[in-house]
Amino acid sequence: MANEKKYKGYFIEEIRFLPMGKKIFATYDEVSEFILCTLPKRGGLYYYKKQRMKCDSNILVLFQYDGHLIGSAVLQATNDNPTRLGNEKYYRYYQFASETIQLFEVPINGLEYSAIDSSFTRFGQGMKKVPLDYFSAVTKLINNRDTFITSLGLCDTLPPGQYYLCWLGRSNNTHPLVKKVEIMN
């Protein structure tokens, strides 16, 4: 079907912005670690305490933080059952497809986004619903980011042997994520 909107193997029904506020994530480093480490370790579960996005499944969610779109994932489901996580009580959670969770190396600013959506004025705290007519332009904007950071992890499960470490990094240094590289014997 010509009108199908497919992203990372999922047929997308909606596109939404999900604000990630500074009351929960005080710094960009905290929100980055949550997207790259915590969310995948939880199997894509994103617990929250307040209002939820009123939507079904197969939603392309654009994570919004500090006036930028910083990452994305595909929402598979929402759960409205209260949950305890440690000492915290959460009222609901989102279930994201773990393999779709990504952080943009270079976040998308409002000017870039307004080039595809002329009705856009600014990023706010609302869970903005993006018209599905913009699907191609939104995915092109996402895919035109220099690179995606899809995971951070320890190498503690690698068997002993000789390994070569190399990477290619592009950054404007506004949100550096590599804090330390340590080689241990």
C-alpha cells in the first residue's frame, strides 16, 4: 500500500513529541543516560507519574528536551496499571520497542523542525501530535542526523583476547557524551 508509513519495521499510526522535563532530568547527561542505558535495560519501559499521551500503538515518539528533539523510539503500548519501582510509585508506563530507541548525536532544534512544519512555533511541555502528512519529512530529518547513538555498555562479557577499538565521531561539542575511555588489563 502506497500510503503506509513504515519506520524501523513498524507501521506508524501517529507521530508525537514527548517532553522530558528538567524536574525529572536535571541535565542533558541525565536524560541521555536514561535514553541510552536505563530505557533499554528496562526492556523499553518508560515509567511516568503524571499525564500520559492519549494514543494507541505504533507511535513514532520524538523525545524533546531543553528546546530540542534529542532522540526517538517507537511506542508499542501504554499500561495504565500503577507500578512500584524502588520506593517510587508510578501510575503508568510506556512500552517502547527497544531496538528503535536512539539518541541523536546532533539534536534537532526548533528552526530545523519549523522548516518542515510551518505551523510550529516552539517546543513546549505539551505532547504535540504531528500530522502524519509530515511522516516523510520527519523521518528524513531524523535520518539526516550525522549519526545515532544507540547504546552504551560495558564490555565485561567479552572473552579474553585481542581486540581493536575504533570509532568515528562527529560532534559540534554542544552535548559531548564520551567522558572517559579506559583500557584495563
